[in-house]
Amino acid sequence: MCSVIRKMAQITARLRYEDIPSAVVELSKRFLLDSIGCAYGGSRTENVRIMSNFFYKIGGKNESTVINSKKRLPMIHACLLNSLMIRALDFNDIYWEQDPSHPSDLIPAALTPSEVVHSSGKELITGIVLAYEWEQRLCEFAIPGLRERKWHHATLTQFASPLVAGKILGLNEDRLVHAVGISASHNSTLGAVTAGNLTMMKNTVDPLATQAGLFAALLAKTGYEGPEHILDGKEGLIDTLGGQFDLDRLTQDLGESFSISRCSMKAFPTEALTHSPISALIKLMKQKQLKKEDIQQVLIRTVSRAVDILSDPSKYDPQTRETADHSLPYCIAAAIVDGMITPDSFTLKKINDPEIRSLLPRIKVVADPVVEKTFPALKSAIVGITTSAGHHYDLMVDYPLGDYREPMDDQTFFAKFDALVFPHLTRIKRDQLVDTVLNLEKLKDTNELTKLLAA
């Protein structure tokens, strides 16, 4: 029988730019631009600074652009750094069905090698579309998701990233199969990285799986081999983890529609399940013209996994950026005080703001069976506010701002982008970058784009 990995490799090898509908092409460019904005915003974070210095000391062949840097690195190192920049603020895209994921983490698996092999803009678009296709389908095939089985979604990325990188590197079907076998042999990731007090690894494990995919594709290109049965064979992922899997979901109806059209962008630089509660809180406070001084108590009704991930005891006393942006009580308290959540909400000074800290005990998070029943088809949350005057108000939202069913308009989209890039770019260079990405299919060589990304 043909393995699922081989079927995925066959589809990867066959897909051409001409097979992709124009609406999907436009959406892929929009996600690329959003990811570039996130990378500029993330380029000066502490975890990126440490990782950059680590690789610059190692050195090596100066073959690939590092976003917002004058220095160049070997391809596999630049791939990790660029992916980490996209991920660092937790502001990049989100897809959540059975499993959550951030498909844009995989964009450097296409972008970084495309510079080295001088791919065209059309080839880069094809690689990006494949990144979203495979990552999102992998989010759907485990029932319940791997996250519910205490594994991190980087476990899924290890299967998708080698296909993306391999497509750009021109691997044939057999070499793509080996690339997946190499990558998926050693990158399954424990859920502990997003449990309790969070560290820099929260943002790093998926970029590591993206880097591993490029490494595997490069190794497969030399003739190195990996096991084809790594997903659905003896002692492969399915046999090892047990439970229910829908293997057909990985390949059925592929090409009739593209998964990227169901991926969402983030309006807030926080964990995905915080977005509906934040959206509801901000909307309710505006509707009722409530000020921060009016808030006596807030009750958040959400899904049980949000209670588990986002409101355990450590989330009521966040000490790091990574814990704060995964703390629903902190995000709600910061939104009450400042009226919005931005990257500046997660500086150490802000995390220790006495006004925000004083609100944390007043915020309660509970699982709601009505909300649970609709997840993940809906991303609902109910926010109840009790005021110091004794009034009570409730608001339920089904989708947060940025969801593909509640998309950001151009004004909001570019406001997010500009807020992230203008500390680093002039208006002229910003406009050049936007124009280049929005006309990506016209590029004969993606080096025209990567040159703009260098500092």
C-alpha cells in the first residue's frame, strides 16, 4: 500500500503555481506580509538576541539573509532565526481545529532556501501555500488533537516543514519521502513547553521543527534516507501515540479548496484562546462606556482547555513575557487598564504594573459547557463584568477580530504591520517592501525580496 507520506510527497511534487487560484495567491502574500511584520517586531526580543549571538559566534557560510540584520548565516541557521522572529511576539497567525498551530512559522522553510537557489516569486508562493496546506491538515487528522494528548504542535510541524523546504529545493517524490522520514524521526515535542511557567522554548520549538525540516530536505537531497513508515507504519506516530486518526483528512479533496483560506490572523500578540475573551471585554467596555475604575469583577466563560492552559496558578503571577501572553487573567487585566493589548503590554515593567496586578484576583476563568459544545467550529467566549456600582453586563462573541470569519480590514491590517516595522524601517523602505510582497508573483528571483529584509 502507498503510505500517507508518499501520497503527500506526490501532491507536493506535482503542485504548480498555475494550480493555485488567484484568491489563494493573494491570501498567501497577505500572510507573508503579516509574518514579515511580526518578524521585525520580534527581531529585538531577548530570545532572538540570545539565539542570534549564539549563531553569529558559531559563524559559517554567509549564504542567507537574517531579517533586520546586516549579518548573514548558513541557510539552516538563518531559517531558525527567521522563524523565531516571526514567532517571538506570539503575534503571528493561528489555526486551531483538533490541534492549534501557527502555519507562518513554516514560511522560512520556503523563504530561506528560495534565496539560495534563486527561486522565483511564483515558486515561493507555491511553497507558502503548501506550508499552510500540510500544517493545517495535520492539525485536523488526530482526534482528539495531539495537544489534548499532552504533545506540542511542533510534533506536527516536523512532518510538514520538510515537504515545504523540499519543494523549494526541487526534490522528487522519493527524496521528499526521505526528507519527511529524516525530520520526523527526531522532533516530537512534549507539551511541557506550554504548561505552567513558560520559558523561551515556548516560542522556539516550532522554529526548531521548521529548521529540522530544511535540514532534512538538504540531507535527503544528498541521498540520505529516512523511514517512509514514520507516520502510519509500525511504531510510527499513530502506532506509538494510539487513539483515533483520520488519515484521509491529510489528502482528500486536496486542490478543490486550499486550507490557507481558513487560517486566521492575530489582532493581539497573545495565545489564541485569549483572543475571543479580549475581544469581548474590549467591545463590552466600549458598549457600556465602562472605565477601569468601574470594574469590580470579571467572569470569563470559555472552553476547558483555555482554563487548563491559561488560568492555572502560575498565570495569576506571571514573571515572564511568555507566561504573561499565555495568561488569560493578565491579558484581561491589561486590556482593562490600557484598553488594548499590544506588544508593549508584555514588557517586564508592564507585567509588574501594580494597577494590573491588583486586578488579577478579580478575574475568574471557568469552563462553560455551552461554549465547549461549539468548539472548535466556533471560537466563542462569554465575558461578564460586575461593576463597583453593582451592575452586571454579559457579552458573548463567536469569533475574535482577525478570525477568517471576522477578518481585519486593510486599515487594521496595515496599522498592525506599520506598528511592528516602523521602529526599524523608513517609510520609503516600508513601501518598497509592501509593494514587493504584494507583487511577489512578478519576481524572477526572490533575492529582490530578501535584500529588502536585510538591515
